[in-house]
Amino acid sequence: MPTPRLHGYSGLLRLIWPFVLVVALLALLSMGSINVLSAMRAYVAGESLWSKGQKDAIQALGIYLDTRDPAAYARYREAMSVPEGDRIARLTLDTAKPDFAAAERGLLAGGNSPADIPGMIWLFRTFRNISYMDRAISVWALGDQHLAQLDTVARSVRSAAEQGTLDAAAIRRARSELDRINNALTPIERKFSNTLGEASQAIRNVLYYSNFGAALVLILLAVWRTRRHMAERDRLEGALQASEERLQLAVSGSHYGVWDWDIPANLVYLSPQYRALFGFPGQHDQLDFDAVFARVHPEDQATVRAAMASHFADNSVYETEFRLRTADDCYRWYHAHGQASRDGTGIPQRMAGTFEDVTERKRMEAALQAEQERALVTLASIGDAVLTTDTQGSISYMNPAAEVLLGVRHATGLRFSTTCHLIDEARNEQEFDPVGQVLAGESADTEGRNLWLIRKDGSETAVRLVAAPMHDEAGHIAGAALAFHDMTRERQFVAHLSWQASHDELTGLVNRREFEQRLGRLLAERPQRVIHHALLFLDLDQFKLVNDTSGHASGDELLRQVCSTLQRHLRVDDTLARLGGDEFGVILQGCRLEPATRIAETLREAIETLHFAWGGQPFNISVSIGLVALDDTPYTLEDSMRAADVACYMAKEKGRNRVQHYQPGDAEITVRYGEMEWVQRIHRALEEHRFCLYAQDIVALAEPDHRHVELLLRLINDDGSVVPPSAFIPAAERYNLMPLLDRWVVRTALASMRQQPETLICSINLSGASIGDDAFLEFVCTQLQDSGVEASHVCFEITETTAIANLNRATLFIHALKARGCRFSLDDFGAGMSSFAYLKHLPVDYLKIDGAFVKGMVNDASDRAMVEAINHIGHVMGKRTIAEFVENEAILTTTREIGIDYAQGYALCRPQPFSLPDAAATPLHTERGKDAVS
């Protein structure tokens, strides 16, 4: 017979063994999960080392490409040993009979902690073909493939370097391959980490749900064991039995509160946690029912009493929701459920139940209701038509916009197909059934489709449609939702925009874009159709005078009258366009040269006889016309427009109010054509940074006190050759590009001077157009201030003819910059008719004697006399003199004899690069020839 102690132990063991088993299983699961997570962490850490090794390897290989340093290549090999070790480990573990020692050595070479390696090997072998691990290893293998490509590049570079064949092209290819591999590896590394992170999260979820399941099993076991224990102790006292009943009610869930009301005594028991929440002292003491009921919200007390009375009367289910005031004087919502017990006469004696805090649910219900209300209000107020259908295609909801669009009201319950029809505009008016497609589980394919909605009365509207299915909680299609957008206004707007895109708003003529499209189509038809056409380019001669004299309103009215006049003298098939400003274009279709010339003369005469007056003031209007016959010459659109422009320009140069026929062999036109080409080349050179500055020394013939140079503008051709200014300056002057070039020179010169010795004086040439530009003076002052260059080291050169032509402006310009400390030089002095007369008005520091006199003074007495006179007058007026074009020793000797202060020319030095363009990839050589000093 067992002793009482043994009996107690065996009874305890019988009581707790299910719990011990569940806890043991839970502990084993937890330890396994921890081991997996630890191994996952080790793989994440290994991935960081793998990624760092890859990055370091690419960086070291890049350094090796730059330096050929063997140490850099050694660092590359060292960095590659980390991912290489990991690769060896992966390949070893992926075999049927892996060499675990080799795998361990590989992982050690990959920088992994020795303590983590057993777990990493176990995880690899155990979960190799499991979802997340399989994906991670596949990503790992993909990364190793790219690293193999990287190693191939490295070995190729190393071999080429050792053989001396690693040229610039090979380096560029290697760098391009490195960039490609690096860009390919970055998302792979991220994908590997993300996959392991997902696996870790999945394991955490498994652990969470396992713990939850174990807890649930423990609860169920507790219920089961408790019920058995209660059955065995049914002979215990009534007090113990009542306590057991309360416990049985409480196990329905720990988040529920338990209440037990002794009705005759009017006392109630509350769960301890809720006693504290409501502010009642004690743990197990019964409370006065009326005191507890007083905490029910006044608005809910009648509801609670009615539910109790109904339950007492007919034993219906007692279930209600109400608000209770907590200890902090806040009301929270509770859901109560209870059951009353009765005596032999049916009178309720006791009532017990549970209550649950549903405040958050109530808040969510209120938010959902508010959201539904907002959705309904939004749908009712938006301009798009929205409707929904059920699974039978019957309308279940329509917003007001849908009622207006479909032309029906109260359509709920009607089948959508009976209210309207949809026609696809692009598919031969094929009827379109979006509701049927959506309900059948197909895509409605409404993206970008232009549809016509046809109502029951036959009226139609252009619409765009979005159709999508609605799903129930089980994921089944519960209906269709359709949103229609009325495209009527958009189509009207697009039509208007289309007209605006091809027409000039002021005159109503086609614009340049439409004109060039029509001309391009005609030119494209010439190989198939032998039809003669002509192109006219018209430019009003006095338009600026009208604008400046009477304002832009008068100019606009003149353009409208000119447009009307031109249209009256053109044929029906001809195209008249406003190309911009006061320029017009005409396409004469099917018109040979002779009738085209007559039409052009007719248009010229019509404009000449146009009587235009504004504000009582008459204006004489004329037009210059360029004519191009588009016959057998293979003109492109660009060539045609340029030829007409050149011809019009020649008409203006020959006196305006004339028709100029473009002939490709005309010498004058060829020159103008070349200048127009230079305009594009100049703009392109500015954009591509292909201008640069050269410097030529201005040498002091007496004791030099500082270095003085003149900065000379050069253009770098596409082939790297240097283009002298004589090739492009005439075009720049004719087409008003000199201010643009002067600004570039000033800005570049001042930026370069910051890197030069402080004693250097630089002379910068300025054009007459810049001197006459009101904004240029402000630009120069701003550049001087921003550059930090000492103003006394800057000397601006202006030609004598420029200064005399703009004397007042030149004088103001010189005074303003001399006040800041700048110097001035008067270039080509002596070339003008009145040089000495104007000299006293120009406060310059240097006189640069015209090179024509300097070159001839050795053999021509008059040239020498002119040079001596200029030198003498300059010294009398306190100015220093400079002789330019000093090209040989004879001229230099004569210059010294005369007593000129400075000399400049090939006899002293040739121009040298001062600042090079960013885009210049080839070295610039010292210039040769006369143009080098221009």
C-alpha cells in the first residue's frame, strides 16, 4: 500500500503531466526557433561581410585600373577571399555527401564567427529546400555568378596589365563592366537580406502562434482538469461550490469581466481587475448593486433596466451594451451578457455573467459610419458618374452625376444594359459590355479607350470608363463598380488646343510649326510626284518703327491688316503663315518660278500700297521677300527655310521693298549662307564649352614693371583644330552675337585671372555692340565684384571706330569702370578719320597704334611719320603707346627708336593658351599665321 507521500506525488503527477508535456514541447519548439533565428542572424551577418568584401574588391580593382599598383590587386584578391570562401562553403554543402570540414573552412574564410558556423551548416542542410532558404540560396548563387564575372574581369585586367596591353579603351570597358556588376549585385544583396528577414519574420510568427496554441491547449487542459476536479469534489461545502461556479464562469476568457449579482441581498461581485478600474476598494468584497449601477451612463440606464426586466419576465437572452464611468471619470463602452437562476417558484435569486470592454470596437464602428457617410457625400458631390451593380447586373447605387449622365432617375433595380449602351469608338462601333466582363471575372480593359455612351433616347456622350469588381468577405465577386468621366469638355478643349497649336492667335494664320509640317509633306512627295512649288519668306520693313512710335497695339493691328491684304492676293491652295514677329511665310503649291515671281511682286505691291494709320499718323509700309523655287533641287526642310531666310536678308541689304530670288550659285548669298551657318556653330560651341582664350604678351620696351597680355578668343573645332576669330567674328557681328561672346570672354577671363600672378594685367577686347548694351556695364561690374580680381589688373580694349561711333556711350562706359580702377586701351588708333579730334574726350590709358602703320613704317616714311605723331600726341596727353603687329626685328628696332612704350607681335612672342575649354580633349598647339593675333 503506497504511503501518503507517494500517493500525493503520484496524484500531483497525474494532475500536471499534460501541462508538463505541453510546456516541454513548447520549450523544445522555442529552443529550435532560437537556433534557427541565431543561424539566420549569422547568415545576415555573413551577407554583410560578403557585401563588404564585394564592394572592397570592386574599389580595389578600380584603384588598380588607375594605378596598376600590385598592392591594389593584392587587396582585391584579399577582399575577394571573403565571398570566395562563402561560395566554396555553399557548393560543398549543396552536394549529396558534403565535406563539413571544407564547408567550415570556407565559412571561416568568409569571416563568419566560429561559434556561428555549426548553426549555419545545420540550417543550410536542414532547410535547404524549404521556401525561404531555397530562395535565399538561389539569390546567393546568382550573386556568386556576378562575382565570377567580376573575377574574370579582374584576371583579364591583370593579364592585360602584365602584358602591357591595358589601354584606355580596355580600362573604359573594364570600368563599364565593374559598374554593371556593382549595379547588378546591389539589388541581389538587398534581396538576400530581405529573404532572410522574411524567413526570420515567418519563424517569429510560427513561434508566436505555437506559443499561442500551447497557451490555448493549457487553457483547455485547465478547463478539462478543473471540471474533473470539480466533479470529484461535489461533496464540498456550499461556499466552496459557489466559488467553483464563479471560477467556471470566469474561464470563458481572461479579457472578460465577471459579475455575480445576489438579487435578494442586492449585492454584486465584480472581477478584481474591474473593481480597480471602476475605483472600488478591495478584491473580493461584494458591492452594493445600486452603487455599481450608478456608474452606468444616465442615457443608458433605462436600456439596461429594460433588458433585465425582459430577461426576468420571459427568460430571454440578457445581452446589452452600455457605458460605464471608470475611476478617472471617463466613460467606456461595455458589452454585457448574463443568465439568471430562479428558485422553485420561478423568482430570480441570482444572476451572473460577463462583460467585455468594446470601446475600441465602438470607436471603429463610429469611424466606419463616418467614413461611409463621407464616401456617400463624396460620391454625391463629385463630377464623375459612379454606379454599382449586383451579381445579376442590376444597378444597386447611382450618384447624382450618374443619374444626369444616363438620363434616368431612381434606376436602382434596373439592369444596366437597359439604361444605356457603350460603343467603342476605335473598334468599328463594336458594342462594349463592361459589366458582363467584370462579373465574368474578366478584365474590362477600359484603359485609354474612347467610348460613346448612348442613352435610351438616342443621345450620346463621349466618356472614359473605369470598371472594377467588388468582392465579398470570401473573395467572391459581389458586383461591379463603374466610374464614367464625361469627356465632352475635354474633347472641346483638345480641339481648341489643337487649333491653337497650329495657328497664330493674333492673326488666325497657321503658325511656324504647322507651316513647316505642310512644307515638309510637300518636300517628301517630290520623289513620287513631279510638281513645282515655291516658298516665300516675307519680312516687314518698317514694323519696328510702328511698334516704337505707336505701341504694340498699333503693331498688332498692322499685322492683322497685312495678313488680310496678303490673303486677298493668294490662291485658294496657297498657305500663308505667320512665322514669328513681323515675318510671314507662303507656300505656293504647283507654282513655277515665273508665276511665283509675279505673285511675290503682287504681294510686295499690295503691302506697299497699304494705307495704314494709327492715332491720325500715317505710316509707309513695305516688305522684303525672299523667293525659293522648290523644283528639282533636293532641298530639305531646314535648307528650304534657310534659303528663303537668306534671300529675304539679301533683299533687305539691297534696299528693302524688293523680291530676291534665291540662286544657289550666287556669291553674295553663299557668303550670307556661310554666316548663318556660323551662327549655329557659335551657339553650339558655347553650349559645348569649345571656346577658349589665348594670351599674347604686350612687352614693355623700357624697364618692365609688370607683365601685360592681351586675351584673344579662339574656337576649338570638332576635330580639335583651332579656329581664328576672323572666321566667325563677322557672322557674330552681323547677327548680334558679340554681346554674348563678350560676356563669355569677360566671365572666363576673370575666372582664369584668379589663378594667375597678382601682377598680371590682362587686356580684354570689347565690341561696339556690348558698349551700346545698357545691361553690359552692370554685368561687368557684377563679374568684377564676384571674381575678386583687382580692377587695376583689368584693361578693356575698344577700337577707335567703335568709340567714335558711340562716343557718348563709350565715354560713360569708360568713366564708370575707371572709377572702379579698370584701365582702358584704344585699339587700332589712327585708322579713323578724326582720331586726334576725339582723343581728348576718351580717358584711356593706352593708345594702340593701328598695325597697318606699324607694319609699313620701316619702308614707308609717311607711315613712320604717322606712328611718330601718334606716339608724340599720346605722350603729351599722358597716355602710353603700344605698337601692334611687330613681326620682325626691323620693326622692333624702329619701334624702339621712335620711343614707343610697348610692343606686341610675333617678333616678341606668339599667342599661348590662357584658358582651355572644358570639352577640349586634345592638346592645343602654339598658333601660326597672321590670324593668330586677331
